Amino acid sequence: MRARLLANLNWLFADRLLRLVGGLVVGVWIARYLGPEQFGMLNYALAFVALFGAVAKLGIDQVVVRDLSNAPEKQGAILGTIFALKLVAGMIAMMLVIPAAFVAQHGDWSFVALVAVVAAGMIFNALDAYDLYYQAHVLSRYVVYARSASFMLFSAVRVALILGEYPLVYFAAAATLEIALGGLVMVWIYRRKHATEQKWHFHRETMVSLLKDGWPLIVSSALIVIHTRIDQVMIGQMLGNVEVGIYSAAIRLSESWLFVPLIIVQTVTPYLLKLRESSSSHYQARLLQLYSLMFWLGALVGGMTILFGEFFVLLLFGDAYHDAYWPLVLTIWTGIFISQAVARGVWMVGENMQGYRLATNLAAVPLNVLLNWILIPSHGVVGASVASLISIGVSTWLLPFLFKPMHESNKQMLLSINPKYLFSGVR
């Protein structure tokens, strides 16, 4: 089983690395081709749809995987039910986002059309049910096969669109079709290799159970998406597409390295949870060391960005995106808080404290919206960057002090700034 888990992790790592390198190269090429205004309009549409898609995806995947692992005899009912729920949620979200786009942009039909094309991808969220089957059976290589094949094909399609000088809407269609093809390939693989599995069917009691156990995750995942996308939507509303394009270029670079802490935490989580059962003191020491690693990794990336960020912005995106430097310098530091929050997820799972993640997000999102509303009109995209940095920092380092069960963990996180814990992991 250990070898199977390691192989599964390797497949996931390879997929993320492919998407990081390929997505950055092609994404930069698209940004240069479209220019800040059209690139901004595309990202504005993607962010706008993401706000509705956050609910459409139904963030209860962990609950589904848990139930598939614990009750394999109910697999047909679980998968059939989550498929139906995601399909209905996607259709409802699509019906809502199109009129919302019309109202938000005062009848700008070019924006509405772009949103409609992107929103069509939400219907294919239902095919994520096949992904959940493979997650529960530790067979992520099939998901990687499907989605990597789709990603590479449509990366080539995007390059062809650039060379052929196609208009913006084709790039939006490529994003939707990539999602659709990845899901359909998973269906094809499943039907070829697992045709003898239980037949899928909707089950009302299973639906009630999934929603009852998963509603905090649905709300929490939706809040996380809102937290990460609302700035682009508000910039589009207040400043226009050019500024969204500039900001999106900065965000693309600042998020490009975050797969590293995610992979580190995924790798060490089984070890830490096992250590928790055998030696509490060693567990706390290693957890502190992980927090310190996350902090200094983020600090290193932040320092390098201050020194070389402008060079890379101009090299990758060109002079038209020169103003992305300062938003990049500010948003890159959110990586410290994001990385430490990911690391604290190990402790939350071990102590069954996931509910507090929802509580902090419920406070952080309104704070982010308020700061954006105050800072964007006066400071533009720099103001949006400051709003993100403050709200993420407050939610990671300060808000947990409002909840007594999180006090000790939060003290450890702040204590980990001392570099000695990076090497020793002991108090």
C-alpha cells in the first residue's frame, strides 16, 4: 500500500509540474498576444464565473472519498448521487451567472457572451465523480492520463489560436472544451477498465447524508474561491479590463510556485499523523519545523521577487505589463500565509478542527471585500494587492486567536519565524 501511495503522489506531482510549466509558458504567450485589455477581459470573465462555480463544484469531495473508502458496497449510490448533485448545481449556476453578467456590465453583450462560453464548463463538473472514484481507489494515474492529455492538446490549440490570430472568445472556448475533454476521457477509461463496477444511481438518503456532512466544506471552499477571485471582479467593476489584465499577470506569477508547499505537505502528512499517535512531543517538534520551512520558503521567494521580479515581468509579459511589478511584489508575500495555512491543515485534520477553517474564512472574506472597496478606487491594482496581503495575513495569523482551541497552534506558527526551528524542529 505504501508503494501505491507513493506512486499515486508521483503521478499527481508530475501532473502539477506539467501544468505549471506548460500553463505558464502558454499563459504568458496568450497574455502577450491579447494585450492587457483583452487578457484582462478574459480573466475578468473567468473570475466572474468562478464565483458561481465555487458553489457549482460542491466542495464535498473529501466526504465522498471518505464514504467510498468506508462503505464500498454503497459505491453505486454514492457516485450516482454526487454526479446528479454536481450536474444540477452546475446547471443552476450557469443559469444564474449569465443574467448576473448582463447586470454587472450593464448589458455589454460581448462580456455576457464570453461569460456564457466559460460558464458552459460548469456543467462538466459532474464528471468529477469519476475523479473521486479514482481518488478513493488510489488510482490517480488515470485522472492524470485524462486531464494531462486534454491539457496538452488544448495547449497546442491555444498556440494555434495565437498563430492564427483568432479573437478572444476562442480562448474562452478552449478553456471550456479542455474541461469537457478531460472529463470525457475519464468516462471512457472508467467504462473500459471498470465496466463491472456497481451501476450508478441517485439515492435520496445518500444525498441527505452527503450534504449534512459536507455543508461546512461547501461553504468553506466557496469562501476560499471568493477570497481569491473577488479582487479581479472588483477591479473589473471599478477600473476596467486593462487593470484586470495587469493584475492577472502579477497573480499568475505569484501563484506559480505554490505547488511546492502543497506537495511538501502532501508528502509529509502521513508521516506526521502517524508520529502524532506514537510521540506527541516529536509530532509537535516536527510540526513546528514544517511551519518554519513554510515561512522561510515563502520569505526566500518573496526576497527573490523583490530583486528580480521586474526583470521577469518584462521578460515574460513585455513592456505592456510593466505595472504588474508592484502587485507581484506585494502578492508574492501572501505565499507565506498560504503555505503555513496548508501546513496547519495537518494539525486540523489530526485534531478534527476543520470547522475553525470555515470560521476564519467567514471573517476573512468580508474583510477582503471591504479592503478592496476602500483601496482599489484610490490605489488601483496596488490597493487590491494590499487588500489580499492584509486579509490573508489576518486570517492566518490573527483570527485563529479568537478561538481558544487554536491558540497553541497559532503560537507555534508565529514562533516558527525563528530560523532555529527550521533546522532543529525542537523547542
